[in-house]
Amino acid sequence: MSRWKALPAELDPSARNLVVRLRWLKDHSGLSLRQLASKSGYSASSWERYLGGRSLPPRGAVEALASINGEEPSRLLAAWEVAAEAWNGRTATAPPASTADTAPAPAPAAEPITAVPAEPPGPTAGHTADPVRGRAFQVAVAAGVAALLLAASAAAVLVGRMGTDGGAATSPTSSAAAAMSSPSAVPGYTCRVERVDGLWYAGQSDTKEELLANGYAGPEVAEVQCLLERAGYAPGDIDGIYGPLTERAVTRLQRDAGLVVDGIVGPHTWGALRG
């Protein structure tokens, strides 16, 4: 079975979730696009757009695919409603099409005219400039510059003294940046694998049917990664992010377990992971 193409990067997470569910149902129906078209009443080209994330499927198409697989459509329709709301919002905020061919080019805006302020009138007889006020302003500016120079000198002396007392001085800003960029600051997951009632769990999630695919993130993905590692399929870092390494490990597990190889974690793949 051919692998699915990557979904558009700009696709909303709720729409991505819907498409992943539709892909999973299509794969597990065992139908080709032509067969699916004849059973659902929607053309093969339409299904290609729906399953490629390029077009929002109508409610009837979602119901038809659920019915073909013998699935209760309520959960799938709930996912469709959330995706439809996000999809319609994206369409409403999309930039309008160019009207360069139909609308005349706007006239160039007139350059604003900046008024040139008139020069203040010079001192007239009997009204000379106040020399005391001018000297006060100059003294204030000189005092401010001197204060800045003194502060800079004190800071330089302090840094030098700290460097000689206990090694290289480190500013609080650089320390905070180093702490944020350190590996310990990145949230991670710890696998706590145990067998309960004949099933494997890793302490991140107890789901047995959550649909996951490339681009997803969260504790459910970390659960998959832990169980893949337990089964001997290296998923990369246990970071809760469904990336290429995790997808590759999932496809290997699916191939060895005789499942549909689509890189999507669904009920059957969960069964292989927990069994």
C-alpha cells in the first residue's frame, strides 16, 4: 500500500486530526479510491482532495466513510464539526484574490506637505535671552553625563573584581539564557513500563484507540515511544513529539505485526504495542 503524503504544514490541528481519522478508516476499509467513490457517492478526485488535506469533506462524505467501515459516526462527526469551524475561519481570514485585472490602479497618493516651522523671532529690544536659564541647562546636562560615566566605571570595576575573586563573572541575563537552553529545561517524559492485566503500559496514557500521526505531540505520543522502545523499535528521543523517527519505528512494528503499514497509530497498532 502506498504511503500517504505529508499534510500541508498550514493545516489547522483540528483539521489534521480529522484527515488522519479519515485516512485510517480508508486504509482499514481496504478500498481503493475508485471503490470508495462508488460506495460513497463522492468522486475519487474529491476523496483525493479530502484525504490530502486540500479540501474540507462535506458531512455526508464523513458519514458515508464511517458507514462503510461499520463505525459509529458520532465521534467522527464531532471531529468534523471542530475541523469545519477552524477551516471556515481560515477561509474567512484568507487574503482576497488579486483584482489587478479588473480594478484600475489606484492613483498615487499625494506626498504629504510638511510645514516648515518659522524661525523664532530674535530678541527684541527690551527682551534679551535669560543667561541664567541657559547656564542652568548646561550644568544639568554636564551633571547627567558625569553620573553616567561614574556608573559605567563602577560597573567595570565590579565585574573585574568578581572575575578575580571566583573565576569569570557571569551576568544574570546570560545565566538565565544558559539555563533555558540547557537540556534539563526541555520538558521530557520518563518511561515507567509495567504489565497490568496482560497489557503493557508506560505511565503516560492508558488510551487504546487514540489516533496519532506525524506532527502530533503530547503524552499519548510519549506512551507510543516508550512502548516502541520496550518492543525493540527505536523511536528516537522520548519527547512526546511524533516525528520521522517515531513514524519509522511505527511502520516497522506494523510491518512485523502484519498490520496496514501507514505510519498512523490507531486501535490495531495500540493493540500490537500493548499486547
